Amino acid sequence: MNKAVMVNEASVALSPGPGGGLPAGHPPVPHGRIGVLIVNLGTPDGTDYWSMRRYLKEFLSDRRVIEVNRVLWWFLLNVIILSRRPQAKGKDYATIWNKERNEGPLRTITRAQSEKLGQSLGPLDDRLVIDWAMRYGNPSVASRIEALQAQGCERILLVPLYPQYAAATSATVCDAAFDALKKMRWQPVLRVAPHWPDEPAYIEALASSIERSLASLDWEPELVLASFHGIPKEYFEKGDPYHCYCYKTVRLLRERLGWPEGRLKLTFQSRFGKAEWLQPYTDKTVEALAKSGVKRLAVITPGFVADCLETLEEIGGENAEIFHHNGGEKFHFIECLNDTPDGIKVLEAVIRRELKGWAELG
């Protein structure tokens, strides 16, 4: 039986009137579709104080992100951090803001990824609906799950956009989805795509990105840093596997490039607060390399599937400045895979694998 017949028979089963599954006069019930919801971290709605404050409060209130005494953290967050940090972060976001669409680049890119996945996978099965959401900010995970269900999606594949699992990223996307389901009387069936630190299409896409980007330069870097977002060392000691997945990705990437170990070095960026985080730190490494006499450096951020504040401003801006200030001469930031053909192929590979049994996409 082909899929068109299957969908038509399902429609009859839930259509009103004689022979259908619903009584006469019952409104039609959308059904029989399969949703794919890709979810990234989030972005503020604007660079102004109140937009930044709302975003930061939601993000920094997540207990998976900040695992400290809740009473103490409530005071620190609401009395100290949210009175100062929104202005500073708003200025940082303003340097990368998509002024044409009045939104952060993460929202622009994630939307484009969703649209291109719909164009490539949609024709393979007309039951598929591809959508996107943000864990913090808009559009929320709950709102898009409801929207998918309203379109007849009885099954939803949730795809956290993090190649390397961490509780503060992948797990909290699941938390948001499950919180939404808890409030729904009629829940769709939910399947969660696992992380993909060793996915062949991902390693190949990263390697190709490095090769193309470096080939476009009229100089050759002495080494390349693979910078991942950090987590507090305490989280790793409690059992978070993120550290191991990052090293696995870099090992496979180095093998694919055929580089010696010293040519591709792993570091961790974006630490927050006074606690020790995973090391080596990206900014400290960049500074030390420049002071040691390294003149040419390139940096890639394999843990991010889309460029955002942490890649464009922190690496392409702040760390480039650190390198030049300490004696470095040439610094090159290698962009994320974003919605490039290779980037979309990676997401397609993950989605195709995880939809097996629901939809056969070849």
C-alpha cells in the first residue's frame, strides 16, 4: 500500500459523516502528518535593555544552566546580574544584529535551515512538516509543538541542534518539550534525535569547510583552534559527557584532515562567573599563542551549527582582538556550517536516520 493510499484511508477514518470515524457535524480533525522540530539555543527579540533582560532571565533561570543554590542565585540574578548585564550584552548583539530583518543571526539562520530542510525533504514524503524553535526566547518550543499538532502532526521528531550532548543544551531542549506535553490533553508522540559528534556527514562537512576556508586565504595558519562552548568543570565531574564528545569530534576531524595533533587544538570558550570551567580556555590559549610568537591563527567552532554571538562577536571579534593585541598578525574565523549545502546535508543525515519507521526517505 503506498503512502498516498495510507493517508487517504486515515483521512476517511477521522472524517465526519456516514462511514467515517466522527459523528455527522463534527469538525474535521487534522491528522496523519509527521513534524520535525529543529531547536537552537535562543536569541533576544531586540538589543534594548528590556528585550535583553527578558532573554537573559529566562536563560539564566534554567536550573540545568546554573546549578547553584536557588535562593542565592535568585538574589544574584535579579538584583545584580539583570541590572547590569543586559546593557553590555545588548551592545554586543548590536554588533552582529541582522538590521534588515531586525533579528539576531541565530534566528535568521535557523529559519533558513528549516526552510531548506523543508525544500529537500518535503518532496520525499508529503506528510512531513519542518519547523523551528528556540529554547529561550521566540518562537518557543511549546508554541511550535502546538502549531505542528494543529497542522495534523501526530508524531514529532525533536532535533536539538547540538552535535555534542550536554545537559545544559540538549537535555534542556527536551525539558522544554516535555513541559509542553505535560499541559496537553492530546499529546503527539515525541521522538528525540540524539547528538551526532561522530556522524560521518558532520565530520566531512567540517573538514571540507576548513579546507575551503583556508584555501581562500593568501596565507597559511600555523595552527587551527577548534573552540567549543565550555561548561563548568563541576558539571563534567558530576557525569556530563560533553567533554568526551568534543574530544571525539576533534580526533575524527583531525584524522579526516590528515593533520598531526599539534595542527588542530581543542579549546573551550564562553565561561561565565568565577568557577573553574573546562580547559584549556580559548581566550587564554589565543593570548598565550600570540605571546609565544605564533603570528597566523585560524579558529573554527564545531559545536555550533549556526553563527551567533558566541562565534561572530566572541571569536571573530573579541578573540581576534586578543590575538592582535598580543603580537599576532593574521587571524581567521571559519564560519559555522549554517544553512550551506554541507550544513543542510548534516541535518538531513540526522533527520533521515531518526525518522526511520515513521517515514522512509531513502
